Amino acid sequence: MDTLVLKLVLTPTLIGTASLAGRRFGPAVSGWLVGFPFTSAPVALFLAMNEGVAFAATAAAGTMAGTISQAAFSVAYGWMARRVGWPLCVAGSSVAFALSTFALRRLSLPLLPLFLVVVVALVAALRLMPVPNLRRLSSTAVPRWDIAARMVVATAFVLLLTGIANALGPELTGLLSPFPLYAGILAAFGHHFHGPQSAIAVLRGLILGLFAFAGFFLALSALIERAGVALAFAAAIAVALAIQAGALWRLHRGASVPPRTEDRAAVTKN
């Protein structure tokens, strides 16, 4: 199948499916779902098909490192959401992502030590992220067109990034591909229609899902040159699904835990 057809069919299908599932089960689960690389995995596949497995392996390592930037985006948005509206939150958290990406370009580590750094960063992000109070959610109706808009934007991002990959090079392509476009859309829409607690829930769920994201690209980067595209992607998906199952258990376990005292106080002030 032509790669353009794959881009135009696979990406919106994955994004639309995740949107519907997230709408059914709530904002935290929605964020957890997009921890799976619905956008970055198609980018990696198209890079492997268009640029070769060596390019894709380097880009996958960069994408794994970019998980740290996603965590920075989430924490920045979570803390800003309690004080300002979604446009400033998106702008500020995008700056946090860009600064993190700039710093990561100067980080040169072998694959496994890099993965350990990513895991430590995600654990720290979970500790720093505010705990949402979902009882404060607004019940404003969501427009019918929002899922279609998300699908269009996500597909456009995949087309743009894969189209300019040669100019950017594999490392920067990998670092930019995990920009939390979809999670940012979910958070901004939730923030606008249901209040800041919805956005915080989405992004806290995202951080839990990012452990699987990092595991996916660890396996992909390690295996794609040795095992080939099909086996490497199969192994990466298996690793990600196993980690996602553990993250889902943690998400359900955390849902029954009341907010910390400082978080309750912050919500009361808002």
C-alpha cells in the first residue's frame, strides 16, 4: 500500500478510535490512551519505509528521549491550568516542550541508560503533576465536530513531519515527533468545556501512558536493524501493551485515592 494512503487512513482511524474510547471512559483514561504512540508510531513506520531502518532506529531513540519533553509539557500545563485559561496553558507548555527538546539535543547516551533517564523523569513528573478533583468537572456539552477536527490536525502533523524528515535529520525528527499534539488537543478541549481539572486529568493519565510509549521506542530502536520492520514493530507493540496494562491498573488504583491536602486547597481557591 502506498505510504500516503497509510498516512491518510491509519492515523485518523487510530486517533478517532482513541477519542471515542476516551469519551466513553473519562479524561484520565483518554490521556492514558494517547500514551500509546498513535501518532509517533505511524511516523516511525513511514520513516522506516521511506528513509531506511538505520534512520528509523536513530529517530526512534530520539523519540524515546522526547518522552521527557512530553512530561515537561504535561507538568507545565497542569500547574498553569489552575491559574490561567487554555490558550496560555498551551503556549506555556509548548515552550516547556521546546526548551526540553533543545536540552535533549545535547544529551548523548547509549540506548539503555537513556531509557533509565526517561523512566526517572516520568516518575518525577508524576510526583510533580497536580492531582485532579474530578468532582469539579463542568458538564458543558462537547460539539459534534471535535473528533473530526482532532483527526484532521493529527493527520496533518504526520504528513508534515514525515515530509520534512530529510531536512530535519533523524535525531531532531525523533525529538519532535512525540510533541503531545493529540494530548494537547484533548487537554485544551477538556479545559475549555469542562474546566482545568479535566485537562489535569488528561495529562496525568498521559504521563502514566508514557511509560508504554518509552518502552515501545526502546524496543523499536533496539530491534529494527536486527529483526526488520515487521518483527521490530510487533515486539514494540507487545512491550507497549504489557506496560500499558500495568499503567491502567495504576490509573484505576489512583482513581480511588483522594486528592492530597495541598491539591484540595488549590482547587478550593479556584
